Amino acid sequence: MRERIWIVVLLTGCASRSPLDALDDDAIAEAFLALHTRVYDLYSLPLDADAVHDWLSVSFEGEALTAQYIEHWGTRVAMNRDATRVDVRRVTHERPAIVHRGPDGAEVEARWSVGGIVHHGSHSHPRVNRYEALYKVAPTAEGMRIVGTRLRRAERVRDPLELAEDQWILDELPTTDGGFLDALDLLEGGVLPEAEEP
């Protein structure tokens, strides 16, 4: 009888182990960053529902995939209707924090900024947005995926080029330069005029 109890204990102990157990917090954070950063490349894809879904499915699974698809596809369709496009130039993450680990995944607290050029017909301007969200990452049959999302905060950062003359630029800047574009990005994006040749 005692042998049977030990077998049950051993099998139960093995069954409760998760593939995440082999990863430390830094490895989980790196996996999350790899999955999350590539999402913004979908704005350079052609306007095709299947292509957007396929792109997102490399990072998300389940309800998280459905939610992200609805959000990004809806944004792409609205932008197309309004003759708007965005050229994402910079995605800057703060170091993600692993706030909880369990047998079904790890919760990751993420903060990041996205900088890009928004084109409306012949007019272009820079835009920087900052976000804070809680994600859940988990091993799946397809590899590590984001399986849960909860946006906590989204804000548009005022661009230094839009400040009035009487405002001191340092009063408006956030504590990090995440997402802000350099002069070359602005020039390539058509925001700054090119110098005329003499």
C-alpha cells in the first residue's frame, strides 16, 4: 500500500510541473518582449484580414488573439477609410516585471512607448503613445504565447514640435525618451522639410 501512495505522489508532483518552471524571470521577460515587440510591424502589412490574423497568431493565442485581432484589424480598416497610415518607427519597452507565476502561466507587467509618423493624405506628423498593461504568457502547443491582456493605461504624449513658444520643452517631456523620434526619423517620415540644394 505504501508503494502505491509514493507512486501517486510522484505522478502528481510531475504532472503539476509547468514548462515555465525551467525559465527564470529574465527568460520569461525576454520571451514576452520578443512576442510583443513584433506586433507593431503589422502596420506595414497589406490590408488583408488573414495576413493580420496570421501575424498576430505568432504572439497571441485564444481570447487574447481574438481581442488583439479585433482591435488591430478595426484600427487598420478605420485608417484605410480615413486615408490614414502610420509608419511605426520606434517601440521602446521598460523592463517587464514578472508579478506572478503559476502552473498556467506568468503575469507580466509591461510599460512601453510607440513612436511613429502618422500620414493623413499630404500631411504628416509625429505621434508618441505610452501604454501600461498586464499580460499573461504561457507555453502552448505552438510555443510561448500571450494568452491574456488587460490594458491599464494609454496616453498620447505631446510632441515637442507641437508645444507653444511660451512652453518650456522640459516641462512636457516624460522621464524617459521612449518612443520619441530623432531628426532622421522625422525627415524620412516627411515631417521635416528637406533642405533645398543651392
